[in-house]
Amino acid sequence: MTEISAPSGRKASYAFVGGALIGCVGGLIGLGGAEFRLPLLIAVFGFAGLEAVILNKATSLVVVAAALPFRSSVVSLADITGSWPVVLNLLAGSLVGAWTGAGWATRLSTPTLYRVIAVLLVGVALTLVLGHGTDGREPALTGVALLVAGVAAGFAIGVVASLLGVAGGELLIPTLVLLYGADIKLAGSLSLVVSLPTMLVGFARYSSDRSFAALSTNRGFVMVMAAGSILGAFIGAQLLGLVSNEVLLPVLAIILLVSAVKIWRH
């Protein structure tokens, strides 16, 4: 097991700067940045697959919790609470999916987990390009069909979020826009509301695995990277609008694809 309980000055600096850069990217496109943090934890800092997922999830929890206040000037609490049926619909599936996905991750061998992570990163890259930039529209379904689709989508997102240790915003935002017809800005905040309890359930499931000890062993490392990620997310939110999505999203998708190849070969 990797031991970085007290990161050296250089490693701490790398963790802070890496977290800040990833947080800035997340702030620009409305994400926690965990999709980009995971390849960094594996390929640069050398954490094993499941350890990296757990450390990524811990860092993501901090960033997601901080992101809601950052967005409060754009999306009000009243707008969020007015969409509580949508949140409950997705949570009905995502909480079960998060528990299930975390259970699968703890039983997979490290090489298999690397390959699962690589495939999911490719999926996230495609979603990044195809699922963003859409405007609010009428819900794709209504009535019972919408409820069933919401639970199914929530379950799938919960599984992916647990396997990658991410908040799931890359999948939640397009789902909220395309399935429920939510405005893109509101969808970003609603995804955070759904993500928090979903991540906590996955986190609780991971706590029963011995690899969870990586969190206490590397507590200082996680705190440094989380601090950098929060700062970066704030800066990225302030820079929103200066970088065109037509330029940013394909570049980020390419980064994810390259990371997927490296992790597959890890």
C-alpha cells in the first residue's frame, strides 16, 4: 500500500498545484474535476487503483460541498428546492447504484479495475463533448415513464460515480438537461445536490474495505490536494465565459482519452 502520510514539500506542492489546475478546469465547465484528478493520482502519484478511487472520492466530497456556495450567486436556493421531485427521483436510483458500484470495485482485481476505469473515462470523454452545451427544453418523458427512467439513470450514474470516485456531474448534468428539460445552470447545481448523498453512500461502502486505510494514511496529501482543488474551482468559476466551450470541451476530452490509454496500460 502506498504511504504518503506526511507528503514532502515537493509532493505537497505538486498535489496543491495539480488540484488547483484540475479545480480550475472543473470550475470552468461546472464540475468537481474528479474525472481529471483520478488519472493524476494513478499515473503521477502512483496510487493503486482502489486507493486512488477512495482518495479521489474523499477529495471530491470536499470540492462538491464547497461548489454549492460558489454557485449561489447564479442559482438561488429557491430554484434548487423547487426542483426537489427531480432530485428525489434521481436519488432513488443513485444511492443504490453508489452502494452497488463500490461493492463491485472492492471485489475487482487491480488490473481489471484499471481497465474498467479506462473504459469509463472514454465514456465520460464522449459525454463531455456530446452532452454539454445543450439548452433547457421540454422533458423527454412524462409521468411514470419519467420516474422509471430517472431511477434507472440515477442507478447507472451512482455505479459509475462509485467506480471512479467522482461526483458524477459529467453524467448528471446531461441527464438533467436532456431527460428533465432543466436549464444548464440549474442542472449544474442540482447535480451537486444529488452528488453529495450519492458520494456519501459510496464512501460508506468503501469504509468496510481494507483499502479504506489509504485515506487515514494519506490524510495530509488529501487535505493539500483538496485545498488546491477548492481554490482552483473558485478561480475557474470567476473565469467562466472567457473560454469558449467549443474550444475547451474537445481539449478536455482528448486529455481524458489519453489518460484512459495510460491507465489501461498501467
